[in-house]
Amino acid sequence: MIIFAAAQILPGDVGRAILGPFADQRAVDQLNEELGTNRSVVVQYADWIGGILRGDLGDSYAFRRPVEDLVWPALQNSAKLALLAFVIVVPVAILGGVVAALGEGRFRDRVISIGGLSATAIPEFVWAVFLIIVFALWLDVLPVSAQAPDGAGVLTQARYLLLPALALVFVLFGYIARMARAGTIEALDADYARTAYLKGLPRRTVLRRHVLRNSLLPTIAVVATQVGYLFGGLVVIELIFNYHGIGELLYRAVQRQDFPLIQSTVLLIGIVYLLATLAADILYSLLNPRIRLAHEE
Amino acid sequence: MSLAAPALELDDLHVAYTVRGVDRAVLRGVTLAIAAGESYGLVGESGCGKSTAAFALMRYLPRNGKITGGSIRIAGEELMGLSADGVRRLRATQVSMVYQDPGAALNPSMRVGDQVAEVFAVAGTSGGDARERSREMLARVQISDPDRVLRRYPHQLSGGMQQRVVIAMALASDPTLLILDEPTTGLDATVEAEVLDLVANLRAELGTSVLFISHNLAVIRKMCERVGVLYAGRLVEEGPAEAVFGDPRHPYTVGLLRCIPRGGLRKDEHRLDTIPGFLPQLGEVPGGCVFADRCGLVREVCREHEPPLYPVGPGRTSRCHFHAEAQSLPRTAAPQADAAFREPDGVPVVRAENVAKTFRHEGHDVRAVDALSVAVRAGETLGLVGESGSGKTTFARVLLGLTPPDDGSVIELDGRLLADRITKRDPEEVRALQIVFQNPDSALNRRFTVRRIIGRALTKLLGTRGAERDTRVRALADAVRLDAALLHSRPGQLSGGLKQRVAIARAFAGEPRLVVCDEPTSALDVSVQAAILNLLADLQRDRGVTYLFISHDLGVVRYLSDRIAVLYLGRLLELGPAEAVFEPPHHPYTEALLSAVPTLEGEERPRIRLAGEIPGHSEPPSGCVFHPRCPRKLGEVCELEEPPLAEVTPGRFLRCHIPLEDLRRLQAQLPQGKTTS
């Protein structure tokens, strides 16, 4: 409903936007008639909701194709990018956070904490431009565009996606590392970590079995909420790297006031976000025996 | 002493913490030895260095702590200069530690079995063998169903059970030395007694030496053969437990022992002694005797020359120039209370009738308080005792209007019906009922100054403002013996005792009729506790205020209370004059509670053991709620019928099927709670 309302409030005339400023007014009216955009807002809304409930996302105004055909490939592309970014950032950031925590207050902690925070504070498009300049233009080792040629293998695709993924890694590192650091410091301070040390366990075992197991729980929740960001916040990155993901699709749809497409993409992003958060909650409770077994005596 | 090397030898041990770049000494030249198989108690107030000593000899000091001198030998092996591997081997084989709060000491996300098995894994046994030995170990700490417990996570076990598991882990490596640091603090009296019995039995069985650290002198008296008294990082007195507690030779020990309300001391007969002043600041090194500033016997020589450890008897030493006179330490308070308490006039201030509170918890009804009827008379102290989960705090919250009771509950103030919720009570009623919490840290807003905290209470409760408010703040501070200079400080800058005074001043701001004191001294050291108890008694004497006093410390409750109510699973089991409740015949539950508490006199009393644990509230036992654990259960009648709360002698109520005469006869066979000092 909110998505629908927001899309409708956008100023401008759909037919005019598609046909351009110099088109004949009659042609514009006719197009509006065809698309149904001259009907009342309420009727359009009912139509749209009805369509979604039947599994029909409607037709794109601008591309003259069913929205489904546009959205699914874009979503898959975005998922690939998000997956790569995740595979890189999660282990690196957790490791960074844990290393920082183990040296709390020392030099390496400062470097990781301040570095991570700074990296996060810099917007992703700045990182993107920076990475392009360094790796694509100066060193010329990676392609500027993220879009691999059709039919490329997994590795080639990954190579193409590396730069945008790295830009995302920089942005996410700070968040995740900070959570991992905080969780680890808390667990290191806990009595059970002391118990483990006083049992005479080697430090490695204490960290692996007693500290990390407890410290990474809150981190998992943060990681999962970032999945939403990875899908929704990719507009700029995908544009810069000319990658046909859901963010880029959304951008083009907004440009052309393609309501069915805007609504569907935003809805999908919302659903992904919702599922990610749900998955995080479920995972958290599965890993945390205090929640999992709350109902056993 | 046996032929084996002593389990522990500390020789001139110095430990310091680095605070803002400066080393501050915490332990200064502590020398002591624990023979093989011996049990040694270390006592002293918080901040004296007890725990630091324990962690130093586990070689587990915080990052800013370091051993600056001396030597530590465990079973003859020198610890100083040991490599990290050596330290680990030592922890794995020679020395183990158990500390307060077993819930935190266990890893919440690992099964108990895996945690116990780890100890064996370190020693080289793993897999099925480790599992089998874990099972044996749990059986050894008297866990009746080890297999089930091994599969549990810590949060699924009760506090007593958790502490057994921790003890099992500590003893699994068959250490030479077991360090127990406040192992029963925070546990209920009956659970504490069980854990202490267990430790004593295991020690006899395994021959482990024990270093027992506690602020509770009676526990040390019961558990230890020898004691050392630590003050400001110095050992000030040492000797056999019986001798040190029976005939102390250092003014600090004398003072500590006098702070404790014991042997049936009561507020109207006896003010408690306190130890004036404060522990020296961390790292502050007085030139002479460490205790000089707080000592009533201090003379010129004490400030100039630190006394050596004088031998004062067989195996005894005291670091006091005037150890022979230690017991003539002047009292800080007149032993005789100066003015009389107003006789409670029998008119109830607050009357609760049929008060019940049922919580809905995961689909079960949990009866926290069940049909409780009691009247608190003007000017009296009603003590509320019972183990955790007995409904004490819930009942207090219901009275205050913080927790709405079930329908049908009646609460009256001066004969007028009170609304369920505090928001529906008029200002006068809110003012009349106030509370002092256990933990002043969380009860006071740490961003406000003391003046503002007390002033706010005045404005909110009485509408006092401006100069009038200022005068009243001063008067209140004066009433709780809080120096006016402290009004500008914030709670963070005050010690625990001072914070509790602020909390008391706040509670008294609205001239309350009844003040609920919910474990107000549990978090405090004994000398501070004594001062707070004196203050509460003074306020009652001067203002005729009524207290509902909740505490798990029976000595404290007995000191302050006129009448005592004993709660179990939300039911009132016994109610009567304080003295009568402490004298047989009692309700079997009261009897068990009393027998669980160790005394300073160390007399051996037969312990009444309670079977099992407090049952869950969701399925309260049929009949008498206490029957599943009652050692004196008659038979079927207890299971089927709940006994009425009968007035057995004037003013004394018991809820038990056993006739009073039978109880008297049964309990007369055991010397009970009657203690003299």
C-alpha cells in the first residue's frame, strides 16, 4: 500500500514520460488509456493488488513486457553480487572483529576499529569510483563493467563482480567487525571464559569453544539484516558498474515512471528484507540454547 | 602437618594493579601456608585483597595486575617464572577454582556434559571414557540423575545444581588445592548448607586442600580449620578458626565479629558495633599499622611502626602491638540502646487479606503469592523470610501497587481500601508506602546529585520546592547520617553504604507510614551492614515508622524484627513474634531453615535436610505445599489436605498438621538456634 501510494505520488504523466516531451498530446492520452493510468487511483490499486494475489505482477509500461520477465533475472543478478560480497565480508569482518577484541585497546584494535568505521562512513559510490580508478584504470587487472558476457563461467562472473563486491565489503566491514568485536570482548570478560582458562584449556580451545560460540550470536543477527541492505541499497553500485541487478532495474523504472515495475521491485526488495530478518531470528534461536530450549523444563 | 609438601605456600607475596600508569599495591607481603589436606579460610571485607590473592595463585590476574614480588609454591612447585604452558598444566592438574555465581561460570551455549568432559580431555582422556568419568563425577557431587544433567544446558539447572556442576568440574582433575571464592554467596540458606556439606564430604573423601574465601565469617568458621584475616592487603591475624573467632587478638577481627547480629541480638537491647572510617585507598601505604586510622586502640607507636606478626598462642599470630588488649577495643555504640522503641500499638497500618498474585508464564499459571493474609502493625518490623521463589518480593510489590494482585485481594492502609495500582492511589497513599531496594546502584539515578535525588522525592511526594526543599534535604541527610558535603556528589562517587543511606533518605522523604526494605544490606560488608541496621533501628525509634523487612539472613531479620512471617511457595507457613519463631517448636520448614545457617560459635547442630528442590510454581503440590520436602511429614493427610493457619499460642500461627505438642517433643531432642555469645 505504501509502495503503491509512493509510486502514485511521483509527479508527472506516465504517457508523457514514455513518449517524451515532444510527442503529440493525443498520442499521450491514447497511451494512458491503453495502460489504464487515466483511471482513478483506487481502481488502479485494486487492479494491482488483485494481480499480485493471482501471482501476476502486471506488465511494464516502458518495456512492454511482463514485469516478471524483467524482475527475476535482475533479482538473480543481484543475488550473485550480494553472495560474493557476503562470502568475502563475513569471514574477514568477523576475523577482524575478533582480532581487535583480543588486542582490546592495543594498536591492532585501534587500526581495525577506526579503519572499519572510516570505511563504513565513506559512501559506497566513493569506494566504487576509487576501486575503478585503482584496479580497472591504473592496474588494469579487473573489468570496469560488472556485467559478464553472456554464457560466462562462474569464475569469470566472479571476476567481473569483484569490484562492486569489494565496494560493498568496505561498507559492511565496519558494522560486522564492530559487532563481532563487542560480542567477543563481552564473552572474554564472562565468567565462563575464566572457568575455561582455569580448567587449563589452551587458549585456542577457550576461544573456539567458549568465546566465539557465544560472541558470534549477536553478530549473526546484524549480518542477516545487512542482507536487506545488500538487495535494496545496490542502486548506485549497480549503476556505476552497469550491472543488471534489481537496483539498476528500479532506477530505470523510476526514471520512466513505470509504476508496475517500481511497485514490483520495491515489493520484492521488501520481501527479501523480511525473509532475511526472519531467517536471522530463526538462526539466532537455533544457535542459542536458551531460546531453543526455553520450553523444556 | 603431614610429610607431604604443603599444598600452598605464599611467601611475601606482593601484587599490584597498574591504574593510570601508577602501580598500586593490593597485596603487600602476604605469607601463609596450607598443609596437605588442610582447609584454610581467608576473611576480610571487600577490597581487602582476598580474591586478588586467589587469582594471583591461579596466575590469572587482570591485564593491569601483576605479581611484584614474593613466591607462590603449590605442592612444592614454584609458580613464579613458570611458562604459559607450565601455568596451563598447573591449572589442569594441581589447582582448581570455584567462584560466586555458578550461572555465569558455566558456558550458556554448551551442554553440561561437554563442559565437564573438557576437564578430562585436558588430562588426556576423551570420548566415551571422559563421558563415563563425567558421569561418575556428577554422581560424586550427589546429582541424582547424572545422565539427564549431562545432557542439559546450564540455564536448565537450578542455582544449587549449577554450583554442584562447577564443583564437579573443579574436582574432576583431582587437584591438590581447591580455591573456593564465595562459593555460596547468593544461594539460598538451605542450598548453601547442602553445598557446604558436599564440599566438606568431598574434602574428607579426596583429601584435597582448600582455600576458602568468604565474607561470611560463620561459613568460614564451619568449613575451615585455620583462618587468616586480611586487611588492606596485609594478613593481620592468623590462627585456628575456633581460637580466632572465639578469642580474637586483632582489633579488626574484634570489630568484624562485633558487627554481626548474632546470638539473638535485638534492636531494642543492643546497638550493633561498626568499624568507623573506610578501607585505605587502593595503593595508599600507611606508614604504620594498616588499621591505625580505624582502630579504637590506636596509640602513637601504631602510626610510626608497623607491628610485626606477634606470636600470640599456639599457631597463632597477630599484627597488633597491643594484641593482648584487642578485646578491650572500645565499642562504637553504646551496647544498650539509649531510647526505648515505641511499643507497637497493635493497630494495623497495612492489612493484606487474601492477597494472591498469579503470573501467566508460558501457558501455565504461576502462583507467586497465594491467599496471604497478614497485618503489619504501626511501629513494628515484620520480617519476611523464605527462600527465593517464596513470594516475598512479589508480595511487597503488590503492597506498593507495583504489581496488581489477583481479583479478590484486599489491601488496606489505615483501614481504607487501597487501589490495585499505584497510579490509581492518591498522593497521600503513595507517600505512605515506600521501598528501599537491595541494590542502591540501580535504584539511584547516577546522573543526579544526591541533593537532586532526595530533592526530587520531596517535590514528587510532598510538593516541596525552593528553600523549604533545601532545608528538608539537609534534614533528611542529617537523619540518615549523611555528611552535608556529600550532597553535591553523584552516586558513582559514593561507597555502597553511603548509597544505601541516600536510598533510605529518599524513601523517608515523604514521611512514610510503612517502608519495605527488600534485602537492604545483602550487598554490603558486615561493618556497613551494621551501620545501616543501626540507622534503620534509629529511624524507627525516632519516627515510629513501620517496616516490612525482607532478608535471607536470619540473623539480620531476627535483630530488626518484632514479628516474622515465613513464606514458602507463596503460602504463609508460620507467623509469630520474632523470639518465638526462633525458639522451638517451629514449623518444620522454619526448623530446616534455621538449621541450615552456620553459627559463629561453630556449635554442631544436626542439620535438617530437605529432600529435593523447591518445586515449580506451575504445579504446586497438593495438600500442604511443603509436604514433598518435609522431613516430618505425617502421611497421607499432608498430601491431601492443606492444614489451616492455626493460632497455636496467642499471636503465633502455624500451618501444620502436626500438633504443637508433638512438634515441641520432636524438636526438643535437638539443640536449636539458641545461641549465646
